Amino acid sequence: MSLRLPVARWVQRPDWLAAFAAGTAVCLAAYGINAAVGEVRPGSAWGRSYGALAALLMLAAALLAVRRRTMRLGLGRAQDWVQLHVYGGTLALLLVLLHTGWRGAAGGFGWWLLALTIWVSASGLFGVALRKWIPRLLSSGLSLEVLYERIPELTAGVRGKAEALVASAPAPVQDFYRRQIAPEMARPRVRWIYFVDITGGIQGRLRELAFLRKLLTPEERPSLDELTALYRVKLEMDAQFTLQKALRGWLYGHVPASFVLLFLVALHIFAVLVY
């Protein structure tokens, strides 16, 4: 039971994982037989077969973007397309390495192809990890859930409420707000601590307010308590902003490189067929 839980947490479709493992085993076994019989080179029959299969899998993985734009046509389940994208793209990297005979690429163009293939596969797997890890991180210690696009607007609203509150607050609260909190309220901020510990990062910034509360009279504390609640909301929005920004930023490193890779693969195939 304890062995199954971590796997179920990260693997949505065990059948696809099993198919990927079987495909990997078949490819490695075939390569082992090929290498035992003779040298595997990119220009040999087996080398070209590995390359052709890799190109087909890259194309199949790229079709996820087409599926997202034709959802109304009902071309299969979205989850199956995602699984094909992840496992097909990873298997394509293995086939590219088999295509080269594990010797790397030949020439500058070949190295660009190999480097881009590794980058796209690695960034894709990194994105899979982010998409599974960050939502769990966000739900583990936050009471607030907001859309990324609305965070700047909501931050401005919280800042307005805090400034209105502080305008009539006791002098110690006003002074602390201007020195410590006002700069933090100006805009959404990326805080790397949230990748490690969301609740700890928030509690650490609220400790100074808790210390100040001990120095205030009972009549002065309600305004500080309200300010603390507003500051907590701002910190939670910063956590949302930091982690959601990471999810969006990952796409800029993966998607453009994927299209460049497909274009270079098409050029490579054209050159092989023509020359």
C-alpha cells in the first residue's frame, strides 16, 4: 500500500506508463540486437528507422496543440492526448539517441537538433513535475485562491484598504506600516521561499507584527489585527503570484523550442530524402 500511494500521486494513467516502459524495453532490445550484428549509424537502415520513429513521435506529441484548438470535434479524450505528448515525447528522445548510435551528432546542424531534442524533452518533464507539484503546494497551506490575471487588481484593493485603515490607526502602527509593510503592498512580488515552504514564508513575515502587538495597549490592538489580516491576504496573493508565474514562465522555455525543433527535423528529413 505504501508503495502505491507515491506512484498514484504522480502517475495519472498507469496503463500509459506501462506502455511507455514496454516501448522503451522493445527499443533498447532492438538496438542491442542491431549493435550485436553490426554498427548502428544514422545513415544505416536501422539508424534511419529509429530516426523516422522519433520524428513520428515528435509529430504525434505536437498534435496536442492541434487537439486543444479542435476540442469541439471530439478527437479523443484530452487526457489521452496529454499522455501521448508526455510519453511520446520522452520516447522520441530515446529514439534520437539510438538513431545517433549513442555517439552524439555529426556537424553543427546535428548538434543543434540533438541539443534541442534534449532541451524540449527535459523542459517537458520539468513542466510535468511543476504541474503536479505546484497545485498541491498551493492547496497545502493557503486559504486564498485567485486567478493569476486578477492578482494585480486585487493587490491594489488590499493596499487601498490597508492605507485607509492605517490612516486612523495608532502612531506605532502607522510608523510600522510605513517602514515595513507599505513597500511590500506596492505590487505583487515573487518570493522564492514559497517554492520551499508557503506557510513558513508567510508566518516568518507576520512575526514582527505579532511582536508589535505585545507592545500595544488592548485599545490599540484591533487596528493591528485588521492590518495583520490584510497583510496575510497580500502574502497569500504573493504566493499565488510566484507559483502561478512559474507555471506560465515554463511554457516560454518549452513551446517555442518545440516548434523550432519540429522545423529543424523537417529540414533534416528533407535533406536526407533529397541528398
